[in-house]
Amino acid sequence: MLVPGVENDNLYAAIAVYEPDSQVEESRPFEGFVLISVLEGSLVLTLADAEPVTLGVGDSAYFNASRGSHVRTGPDEGARFIYIAAPPPFHPVHSP
């Protein structure tokens, strides 16, 4: 987490680090937006009803989180990336 103690605020930002061929933790679709920016390695991003897209160093993806998504690291290398969600998937606004 880039700024600890802001879990209930309207924005969540983290630098994530994953090993090669790992599934990035998934959250259920939610009303909001996600930005991913790759710092090292590569990610494979699949949005609902779309072909997978490989993101490398310097690539970013911005998408509506209500579409649902699946993110994995590349098979030969892990990844370090910035993950931003607004509002966060665990924000009280998404609670049943």
C-alpha cells in the first residue's frame, strides 16, 4: 500500500510484486475504475469478453471494473506494477 491507513478512502493505490506465472489476486467486479501500470516484468490482462492483452514495462491499462477482469504475470518473469482502484473494491459502498 502506498499510503497505509487509508483503506476506507475513495482511492486505493499499491505497488504489487508477483512471481512468474502467478494469478494476481482477483476482486469481484465492482462499480469503479482500475489503473494498472507495469514497472517491471509483464502482465497478461483479460477483460470480460475480450482477448488477452500483454502489458510490458511502461504499459498501462485503465478500465471499468464492472466488466470483470483476470490478471496474470507472464510465464517467464514476474511483475512489479502500480495498481489503483477508485473506489477501492473493499470500500463500504460495495458492501451488501
